[in-house]
Amino acid sequence: MTLKIRQLLIICTVLFVPLAMQAQFGFSHEVGIIAGPTQFRSDFGQRYNEENNIGNTGYGIGLIHYINFSYRADCNCYTADNYFNDHFKLRSEISYNKTQLNHFGEWVNPSRTGIDARRLRAHSGEAENFDVGMQLEYFPLSIRAFSSHTGGWAPFVSLGAHYTLANPKQYTTFARSGTISDENVFNPDNIYAPWIAASGGEYPINTDPINTWSVVTSIGTRYKLTILSDLMIDLRFQYYFSDWIDGLNHKLPSNKMNDVLVWLNVGYIYYLD
């Protein structure tokens, strides 16, 4: 099965499974849009360094869809009054995020004038990801009570899985010999020497597109704007099952985790009749 066919099947599954569930069980739908700043925590800079985390920020946008188990669209009535229906929603999503990446921290301090400091300062990258996936959201307070009047709050937590299509890029403006070109980043003379020493024979940069799964968890809240619309704020933590999402995977001791995305998004959600 080719890569594009496999990707299309995954996207179709995410989009059409909720619709099939509605046709069979009559659950109601919600749709929305989300957007906000991202932090991409990867092999760029020093991990857990706030200057690095703040510096490597980008943006994300997405379309979301919910199955609301507490209400039936086929009869305009509430479903059976049980705990699951009143406290859980199933969220599906298509989203896109992009982050420009640079090195921050002591190893690129202007006071360092050695060749490896210059290599690091000249090196940059880009993480560009397209996501499809689902999360199960848990609302500790009653969904029915929240839906009955405006002005209320509905906090939630979620857990789910996303399939990520990543298109990383890597650049350097350092050229030990010759002219600067897009291929210079694949010349070991132009990148940080300790990466090569620790690579164990694997070149630490690879910009081939990569597809992988990730675990997504978030915490947030909704605000009831009108009977048929909500505002939402959501802080997401996404852990990828790969360390190549940014195109850089060096083996230094500081590289102990796979790539991670932190996304603070704000959304608008509309309830479909």
C-alpha cells in the first residue's frame, strides 16, 4: 500500500467514523476551529531551558468535531441519563502546526567564538506537521447542566492518539569550504562536531518526510457563549513516537526524549441541530 493511500485511509477514518456513529446511534454533533501559539521542544537548544522553549515557538490551527453523547439529534431529546453520556465527548481533529527552530542557551552564547559555537549559531530548522486523530474528553461537571444556560464553565481533560505527517527542514549558513547552499547541512564539516562523534554512524540530520503516531493529552475549559456556541481554551501536550519530527536526532546525553509539542489554543465551537 502506498504512503499516500495509507494517509488518505487514515484521514477518511477520522472524518467518517463519527458520522457513521451518528447515523447508527443518533448522537448530536459539534464543530469548531482552534488556533494558538505552539512550543516545539526538540533537539534544538538545551532541553528544559526556558530561553530555548520560548524562542522555538510557532503556531497551530485546526478543525475539530465532537460527538455529544448527552443529546440525540434524531429526536431533539436527551439520551439515557447515565454517567458516560453526561461526562464524556469524543473529539476528532485535523490540524496543522509550524515552528521555526534555532539553538538557544550557553553553547551559542556570543562569548563563545570557537568553530562549533559558530556552527550551532548558523544552524536552523523547521518543524511542519499535519495531524489527524481523536481524543476522549472528560468533563467532571454535568454536560447537560452546562448546556442548559449561557455563562457557565465546563472544565475538561482529554487523552487520545494522533497520526502525524511531518515535513522537517534543516538549514545552515555555515560553509567551511565552498559556497552556501541547501546541501551544506548534510556536510559533516558544517554541523556541530559532537553530534557526529555521538551519532554511532548515523548522520544526525534527515529531512525526509516522516509519519508517526503520537499521544495527546490536554486540559482546558469551555465557556457557554450562547445555547448553541461555546468558547474554549485548551493546553495540549503531544508526545511523538519519533525523535525525527524536526529532522534532527543527535545522540548527546541531553537528547533523552522524543520530540514534544506544547500548544495553547483558543477555539470556537458551534452545536449542530
